[in-house]
Amino acid sequence: MLRQEPHRTLVIAALVGVVTAISPFLPQEWMVKLAGGSLAAAAVVAWRLWWAPVAPPEPDAEPFGVPLREVSPGIFVTLGLLVVFFAPTFVFFYDKWTGNVWENGHGLFMPFLMFYLARSALRNDPHPERAESSAWGLLLVVPALILASADHALRTAYFGAVAFVLMLPGLSLLLLGVRRSRRLAMPLLLGLFMIPIPNVMATHLFLKTWTAEMVEPMIRFVGIPVLREDTILILPTETFLVADACSGFSTLYAAVGLSLILARYCRSNWRRLFLILAAWPLALLCNTLRVFLLVVAAHYLGSDLLDTAFHGASGVATFWLVLLALFMAADRQALRAALT
């Protein structure tokens, strides 16, 4: 694949490298970000080489199924105006996605993943020559514009985020029609996972409480006395609070999104169901293990350990461990065939 599409591969690798470098999953030191971004770019090149055995589309296939030169200039102008209109929302997205490792870090990758899935779906369109449109899209576009306009006045930012996600399927219906919009159902659904959700939601989902309840007997098992009061773990040397950031909600949020993608490309209904149901317990168990190890380590090494990079690194490791476990359980052969 690299030999056949070298420029595209290098562009994708560079893009992944930049996104990785600016993501909150790496420390703020520029040398670390440069090294992490370079490794991510190299991994993409290696991945594209590994992908090569799958037969690629015809060399003359259009990237999006339809030649861009045939698209009306008015459409590009309209899309450009929408980009300007939603500019405050994009700034809000970026701030929330890159703010810290504990909240919505996956959001930075969602637009690129949605773009890739949409491109794959449109390239495989059996009737790319048909010009299709559906006025039903106005039922989504008009409310989205009203909601976004209200957000400009109220300055909540969240209304604008919801409006943008609501706008996407509406634009798809208007510009591509019902048939193609059905093909784009998965990437459009993933738009929901771009919306930043505060970790305070973990309280309403009882994630903090469940984590503390599961960690308590694990600490006793290794011989350390512990008393639990709701989400507070009281040890002889220190007292630890399972805060919103330690609830695993961010990992769960990303895991649910990935499980939906992987389930979509499974040939077995049982595996599809397993992937969807596994996201919640897998995220909870991995986060529980992380909190347990942190508490035990802080008990023996001192609570200052929680103020070091090790604390954040444990969250990053848990995040990627959960996503990797879901990917390993997926139907990778069907996924490769569908996205090539």
C-alpha cells in the first residue's frame, strides 16, 4: 500500500503524528511530544505496510466516490460559511479535547476517524454517479442553526456542540440523500462522542462508588488495613479520595465509541453483542486495578507519588489498554476488508 499510495500514506502519517503530539496523552515537554508524534507517524507507516495484503480499490477510484470537481461551488461556499459560524464551537472542542488527560482526550481523534470511515463508505458506493438529495435534512439543519444561534447569545458552548453534531446528519441528507446517509450512519453516530462530557457524570453513573467498593477488599487482601467512607479510602498512613478524574469515565466514554465501531464490522452477531456489552465492565475493571495499584504504591512510597507524572501515565496506560483489549476482541479480518 505504501508503494502504491506513498503521498497519501505520508500525509496520513504526518497528520496522526501532529494530532498525537498535541493530544493530552503526552507530557507537555516539547521533546517528549516530538518523540511521541514521530513514533505515532512511524506506526502509521508500518500499519499501512501491514495493510497492503488486502486488495486496494481501483487506482482510478475517486476518494469520495464522486469527483470533487463536479461539486457545485455553492456547496463549498455554504460549507465555508458554516465553518465560520461554528468557529467558537471548534475552539470549545479543541480546548476540552486537549485540556487534560482525564477528560475527553479521545475527542481529538474523533473527527479524523469519522472522516476515514465516511471516506471508506463513499468510495464503496455502488452508484456514485447518482445525484441525490433529501429535504428531510432541513428538519435537522434548521433546529441546529437555531440552537447554535442561541448558544452565541447564551455562551454555554455545549448548545453549540450539540447543534454541530445535529447538523452533520442534516447536511448529509441534504447533500448526499437518504441512501448515502444510511451508508454514513456509523461515522455520523460517532459525532455524539465529540461532545465533551464532564467527569462529574461519573457521580450519576456511580462509577466512583463502584471503583471504591471494588478497591477496598483488594487493599485488604494485600494486608493493608482500610476503612471506606463512600468514595474515601482511609489507610493507616494516608487518606485517598476516588475523585471524578479517577472514576474511569473518560475511558468508558471512549470505549463505548470504539466498541460501536468494532461491532459494526463484525460478521458474528454474538461477537457484536459481546463488544458492545464489554465496554462498561472492561473500563471499570481496568480502572479499578489502576486505582488499587496507585493506592498501594502511594501507601508504601508516599502520597507525593500522586503528584508526579506517574499518576497521569497510569490513566493513559489504562485508556489505551482498554481500547487495545476491545480491538483484540474484534473481527479484525472483517474490519480490514471493510475499510480498505
